[in-house]
Amino acid sequence: MVLYGTIVNGICIIAGSILGLFFTKIPERYKTTVMHGIGLAVILIGLQMAFSTEVIIVVLLSMLSGAIIGEFFDVEEKLNRLGTWVGSKFASADDHSGIAQGFVTASLIFGIGAMSTLGALDSGLRGDHEVLLTKSVLDGFVGLVLTTTFGIGVMFSVIPVVLYEGSIALLATQIEKWVPESLLNGLIVELTAVGGLIILAIGLNILKVTEIRIGNLLPAIVTVGFIYYIYQLV
């Protein structure tokens, strides 16, 4: 079943988030320290992914073009509006911003990264769900911790995550017909590096070191494909 890994990932996010709702009374200092730990771990993951690049100019141009497109369409604001709309259906007006923050933060942490992309590709190309199953365990735990801070908004991140991974897995079943294996392997490396920089930005925001508009960098995940293809033609 092509979507097996994706479905398990979604279930684990929901389960972790539900468990997290029972631990919202944890003292604030515990939450703060735990979030600092998560932030540092996210930074490490982002750095490891970013350093995988083999063509730094592709990563640079992807981030620049992605940022321009993201600012033009104001992706960050639209994501926040979506999170606020979701929150308005399940919480009082005072809680909307918190739910929106939880939705956006969790969606980015769970959805952007090597494990999401590579895991979904493995599911589609080879029917191997090991990467996504491993990610599911990690996401369940992280979802639990995030929910103690951000609340129920974390649970709704399952929607974009499942759509993202599921779409890649289904597309991967057909992608070999259109994309040569050598090109696909190189693209995955640069896509991982671009995702790593965005993950790094998430970690810095979690630590409140920066206030990077991460949503406005997301188009880089798409532009890297076009830029890498052009690079291969030059």
C-alpha cells in the first residue's frame, strides 16, 4: 500500500497531540526548557541537512527566488490566516493566535525535511515505508511536547503533512517515467539542503533568536527543482 507510511505518520501525530493535551498543566519552566531542547535539536537537524548540498549555488538561488515569491504572495500571512480560521472553529477568540502558531510551527517541523520527502519517495518508488515509520515515532513524541505549549493547533498540522507526503508518494509511483534517476538523485540532495535551511530557521525561531518569516521561504522547496534542472542543462 503506497500510502501506508503516510497514514501511520498522520495517526502518530494525532495520538501524540492528544496525549499532549493532558500535559498542558506542566509548569512553564519545564515547557520552556523542553522547547529549548527541541529548538537546539531542530537546529542540528537543519545543519546536517543543509551541509548535504553538492551545489551551493543551487541552494542560494533557490532560497533567493523562494523568498521573493514568498514575500510577493505573502505565504506566511496566508498560513497564519489558515491557522486562525482552523482555530476559530475549535477555540475562543483569545486562543486563535496560539492555535495558528501551533498549526504553522508543527506543519513546518513535521512536513519539511529529508524524512518527509525521502520517506514519501521511498514509499512510492520502492514500497519501503521504513523512513516514514521511523519519522512517525519521532513526530508523535515531538507532537506531544509541542501540544503542551501550543495547544490543539498542533493536531491540525496532520492535514498538510498527510497531503504533502501522500502527494509525493503517489507522484513517485510515476516519476521514474519522466525524470532520469541521476537527475532525481541530485535533486533530492539539493532539496534536502534547502529544507535543512528552513528547518534551521524554525529552530532559531523556537529559541526566539530570530523572527524569520519561514512561510515566505517555503516556495524555495519548489523553485529548487527548476533551478537544479536549469543547472544541469548549463
